Amino acid sequence: MMMIGRRGFGKATAGAVASGLMAGAVSRASGQGREPASYAGLGRPPMKWAIQHSMQISDLNPQTLQLAKQLGMEYVNIWTSPDRYQATVSTVAAAGLKVAKIGNGGVHNVAEITLGLPGRDEKIEEFKRNLRALAAVGIRTQLYAHMANGVWSTPNETNRGGAVCRAFDAGKAPSAAGSNHNGPFERRYTEDELWKAWEYFAKAIKPVAEETGVRIGVHTDDPPGLTLGNVPRCIFSSFEGYKRALEIADSPNIGMGLCVGSWLEGGASMGRNVLETIEYFGGIKKLFVVHFRNVSAPLPHFYETYLNEGYMDMYKVMRALRKVNFDGVLIGDHFPRMVGSGPLGQVYTIGYLQALIERANEEMPSA
């Protein structure tokens, strides 16, 4: 398997997406192969190491949770408000699942925090309350994005078979979503202003993060490295930016929420490739959340793809995570919108991810 290319791997795992098994099943069925002794009697190698592979859900409908179980998931993640945290955790537990991460849009991509605007201290206090609310229900991971005006995109494009996907083309007019201030600001902010605002925020939340034990993974800028709506993306848009930001925070509880897709969007401008990035931040135990997705090409123009259709060999990414024993939350993200009903793009992604996880686990069972 190591010797085949990305396209070959995609074809080889097509059956695995449906069955949850890879080529090892063939050797086991024939009585041959090199199954480790620790797998004896299990019928198949374990799919996971300590990784928290998590399915995104938008509701607590019994059918949604049943689908997660049918897909072989152990964890789910959801966006909701703090007053719903306990009910969410209890409902998910009753379905035989665990909550890996809860998102709160009120403390995600907050302009007051990112730019140091009036109201910043109130939003920071809300952020602290959110950390305590998460800890109170046993959640120890928060994904936080530090983009003042959200995720920017241009009109959707199409992927394989006409599946609809998000895109960004620097030659077209973009729009923003996902923050409390989507769009441009009246004046241009400087990089120094953004760095000072990050330091103020990081120092303020550090004691509460450490007190509660919640690990905060800061999401990669999407798209990275550009000036969008008068805000330069100068911090979480490169290897050196992350390194400096986490050194400023100086906390075991403030680390990286690596969006693989966003890192690939930046290409060479990120300073280190995504494999080197995983090796470094995973090696110092500052990698807490990974959004696992692929894109067609680096900026200035990309569209999001199926995992096996972009320019990155995503098995190499999974191997890198296995090599550093990544024990945080892994989430497939930004799924192609396929024909038919239900979250078919996510189902496809989860099957492919499970095959990648299983293959990496077989290759490095004692990593």
C-alpha cells in the first residue's frame, strides 16, 4: 500500500468506504498476511488509536445519532449554546456515543477580541464562562477561530460528478460568513494591532484554560495570508505565526486547531508544509483539533474537493498524525454536497477517513 499513489489509494479504498475494511481483510480471509498478535481474535484490527474521530451533527434527532452509530463512530461534535450543554451530553451518552467538542458561535471569530474593539473585555468574560461550562459537562476541547470577519469565499463551484463545493478565487469578489462581523471594516488594521490584541486575549484566558483543563485549538485562517475586509491575516496563517502566537500564550492549554484544507490553501506561503507542521506541533503536544479536508490547489484559486481528489495525498497526513500519536479531535469538514437526501458528503468522508485511520494504525501499531 505504501508504494501506490494517491489515485491508486483512492481506488483501493473505494470498497473500504462501504465495508470499513481494507486490503488486510483479503489476507485474513485467505489465512495469510502479517496480522499482529495483538489483533488475534478480534476479527479485524482496531480502527483507532487514542484519536477522537468525530462526526459533525446539527441536531440530537435519534436518527442522526443512530446514523453515527451505524457509521461506527464513537464521538460526535455539535454547535449549540451553553444552556444546552448538559442536555446535549446526556442525550448523546444515552445513545451510546460521546461528545468530543461543542462549538459556541458567540465566542468564535469575534471581531472585538481579534481587533481589540470596544466590548472586548465583555466577550473575553463570555469566553471564560464558556470554558467553565464545557468543563462542567466533561468537555475538554474547544475549537476557536481568531478571524475578525470570518471565512471568505467566492461563488460555489462543482467537484466530481457535479457535487457542489466551496471555492475562493482571488479574481472574483468574495463574501464572508461565520463571524459576528462578516465583511469589511471601515479602516485598515495593522499587523501590530492584531498581535497586541492576540497577546491581550491569550494572557486573559490562559488561567481559566489551565484551571478548567480545557484545551483550546486555534483554527487556521481561511483563506490564510491575505488582507480581507481591511484585516491582514498575519497570525494563524503560517508556521512562524502559529509558533510565535503559542509562545506568547505560553500555556499547555492553548494550541493549534489545524485545518488541513486551509493549510493547503496557503501552499508555500505557510512556511512549512502540512506534514512538517504536524510533526512539529504534534511533537510538542500543542495539536488539539484537526479539520481533515483537501483542496484542488493553493491560492490564488482553489475549490474544496473529496478527500482523494485534491492536490494532497491525505494518507500522508494521516500517517503524520499517527506518527506523533495525535490524541485530539479529528473532524472531517466542508463536505461536497452530493445528490440525494441526508449528509451523503459526510458519510463518504467518514468512510474514507476510517480506512485511512485503520491503514495507518496497521502500519504503525506501536507508534
